[in-house]
Amino acid sequence: MSKLKVLPVYPKFPLTFWSFRKALEPIGKEAVMPPNGLATVLAMHPSDYFAFHRIIDMNVEPLTDAQIKSADIIETSLMIAQEDSNNDVVDRAHFYGKKVFSGGPSPTSYPERNQEADYLIQGEAELSFPIFLEDFLSGKARRIYSEKDLDVLARNKFVKLSKGSKPLLENTPVPRWDLVDLSKYGSAAIQYSRGCVWDCDFCDITQLYGRESRTKTPSQMTSELDALIREGYNGPVFIVDDNFIGNKLNVKELLPALKQWQDKNGWPFQFFTEASMNLAWPSNKEILEGMVDSGFTEVFTGIESIDEDVLTGMDKRQNFRMSPLEAVHTIQKAGLTVSAGFIIGSDGEKPDVFEKLYQFIQDAGIVIPMPGLLTAGKNTRLYNRLEKEGRLRFETNGNNTHQLGFNFEPQLDEKFLVDGYVSLLQKLFDDKNFYDRCRTLESNLGRHPDTSKANIQGMVAFGRSLKNQLFTDGGWEYFKYLAGSSLRNPKNFPEAVTNAIKLHHFKYVTKSMAQAHGYVTKTESYYYQFEQYLKELSNDYTLSDKVSQVRKKARGILRKAEKGYKQLHEDFRSDAIQRYEVLKERLNQELEKYHLPGQESISV
């Protein structure tokens, strides 16, 4: 029997803060990190039955028809924000008669939005995927397989389960990095743990992965690092955990092993990860210092809010065991850069939220803040509460940074929140404000690795950065920051260049978002201009001339609206096209008032 040829495809993300698309261009990279989940699942296939095409990451390269035609099976893994791209992949695969397997957070939480895929693998693949493959190869596979299915649990022979019936990770295979061109990415990606001990009401992690923090062993982790080395990779490595320090006992065993591995291999990697704010607590000093000792340089943490009442409503009281400002500075002084997430639109939020949040971020020296509008994701306690209260509007699309609106009815006025959010982003990513935070971080940051080797690509990109940023708006602030950084701390100059390049991305995305937001306001003004025109229209016109003038005016307005729409970045057009269609409908409703019986339609 010939082997089935699998074409693994990772769908495209829209342009967001997280894509870092404009920051990657100067250093010759195409995407932030490779698809760890998809590469791991590929390692679960029995080699006797399957052969593999390299992974086609659509964030790096286009998927071609020839690639689809050459495969027997298409396999995709997707998050919610990738649904549109994935649906396009499925349609193209079906056009050529190919079956599609889809897995990941989107098929798990929203199977109804993945109806076109032939097979859905829900939950963690260690349990359900091997059993699905067994049934598929024997010709009796059903459409959906879940780790919660009774027959999946009954047929499981090899995977040990946690107390919460989640798969332990001790047998999770090393990802197939041989199927990925790692040189295309800004960082590599490995996973240490799943699950989170906290249970914030807006977060779906505990629903997807449970409240136990299940980890890989130190030897598994060093094996994964060995695999990256074999593929010739060195540079940043993102440990893609939702909370790296969820299992503190195991983390304390891992960190010395990472340091030993780094010593043995010449320190090829710089680690960064996500962790809860209790990393700053005195009781976790050993972990914090161990992270710095083993090569961690940055941590992302979910601060979410600096309002204690809001945090209490989120069930995130742990963030106020230590003042947020003190917590950030504690982590920075230990030697880690802090980036952070913030949420706008929670119940109990005060009207001064934007002013206070801006000042906190500046004072804390958080160079990369990630504010986002609150979304109620399916299966979260927030979602269930809002549903009971009748406040839900629609399901989330997974992009909370640049889709300007809420999928529920917020307590504060929505226009106030959205306008304030747009203004906050513009203020945060103003050149002077951004570089002020960089300087604050420099003064706060404790012992930090020599990044000259790690950021050599940033130095290569320096020339491109000068070309892109020095002679543009904000160029003087750019020059002052880099010149000052080179004098204050020459060893960290490549990191300063990297920060400046990141600002280029944030400004681009924020400008694109602000233009889309402004378009919504413009379409309203266009309609009111048309109304005013109708009121002032001279009665000296004959009815026929009046119809002609009104129609001409409506068409002119619509052309102007269409031109503005086409100038928007394609990833920000979804709200704009809706507003355009609403404007068109309202104009036609007004035109109908001038329509005479027996006359052909005068709609635009």
C-alpha cells in the first residue's frame, strides 16, 4: 500500500498587533513563529502510512493549486482569527476533490463555523487524533472526534490522564521541525505546559486545557531544543505556554536543566514566554532568578486592568496581591523585559480608564503594551453570564485589538469606549511616548544578557530602519533614542534598533485601524450632507431636473465613499464595507421618494 501524502497548511492571520508583519520585513522574516501545534500533530502520524509535504504556512507563502493537487489529504490547524483563511483552503481543497482534517481552538470551540471541513479534531490531539487516524485508515471515521468522547477515552491505551482527565504531556512527540523552514520566522516556538491554575472569567484556557498545569519533563524540553539545533536554528525561542509558572515545582526542576543545556551548547537561544503576575511575588524569587539565569529575556503578562474593582469582577484578584507597578518593576529589575495585555470594556470600568491606563504604562516602562477590547469568547464564564443577562450580540472573530466594537452590550457607552481606545493606541504609539517608555525600561532593567549576538539580524536591519524611519514623521525622536541608547548602553544597541523597528509596525497597524475607524464616521457625515442637500434643494427645478440632481449627488457621495473604502488596508475593511452598504441603502431609500410611477429605478 502506497503512503498517503499529507499537505499540512497553516491558514493566514489578518494584520494585527500580534502579527508584527511590518517589524519582520526589515530583518528578512515573514512571520512571528512557526505553527508548533501543527508540527506536533504531524509527529503523531504513523510513518508506515503517511508521507509529508513540508508545512505551507500561509503567513509565509501562498498555497498553490499544484500543491493541493499533489496531496491526498490536507491538514489544517487554526485559531479563531484564521477561520476565513481556513474556509478558503477547504473550498480550494474540495474543488480538487481532497479531504480536509481541521483541528485547533477554532474547531474545538466553534465546530459550527467549520462546517465545510471533512473531519474535525477537537481538544488536545494526544487523545483523539491517534484514534481518528485508526478509524480513518480502516474506512470508518466519523466527522468529529473529541477528547471528551466516551469511545475515545475507552479506546485510549497509551496516554496517561491527569486528575481532570486531560492528557499528560510526557509522551507528546517532538514537533516535525524538519518540515518547516525556520529561517523564515522571527522566533522558534516550543511548548512546556498546558492549563492554568487561575480561572479568569473572560479566559477560555481553563475550558480548553483545564486548571491543572501539565508539563513536559526537562529531558523532553532539551530534546526539543536539540531538534531546533539540528535544523540549524539559533535565536529567540518563544515558550508558548499560557502560564509558564503554573506548575512551580516542575518549573524549578526545568530551569537548571535549561541553563545546563545552554552552557553545553554555547547559549544559542533567548527564551521568552507568558506568565501570570505572581511571578513578581517574593515567594517566586527563585523562579524569577532562574529564568534570567537560563536565558529568558522577556515575559508577557496579563495585567488586564489597574482597577481593583474590575479585577475582582474578572476573578483576577491575584493581580492586586502586589501593586501592578511594583510587580512590573520587580520583574524588570530581575532582568526581564515586561510586555503586557490590557482589557477595555469590562463591567465596573470607570470613565477615566484611558487616562489612568496610559499613565500606568508610561510609568511602568512597558514598551509593548497590548490593549484590546473585551470579547466574550464561547465557553467562558463571562460569555455564560452575558448570555443569561441578554447582553450578547454575536460570536467573536478572535481579534480584540483592531476590530472596533464589542460582541456584547458594555456598561459604558460603546462609542466612548471605542473612541477612547483608538485615542489610547495613538497616544501609546506616538514616537516620543514610545521612546520614553524604552528609556524608562533601560533605567529599570536589571542584569540582562548581552544581546549583541542574539540581535545581529537587528544590526543588519539597521540600514533599512534608517531608510524607513529616520526621514519620516517621528524621525527626530527615533534619532535621539538610538543615539542616546548607543551612548548609555552600547551592548544593547541592537535591542534598541529592534524596539524602533517594532514601533514602525505598531504605528502602521494603528494608523490603518484609525483610518478604518474614521471611515465609519465619514459615512455618517456623507449621509447627513445628503440630507442637508435635499433640504436646501431649490424648488425652481422641475421634478425631472430635481430627480437628476438628487441622483447625481447620491452617486457622487457613493463614489467618494467607495474611494475611501478602497484606500483602507484589506484586513480592516470588514466594518467599513458594512458601513458602505448601509450608506448605499439609506441613499436609495431617499431616492425612492423621487421615483415616479412607470419610471425606471433611480437607485445608485
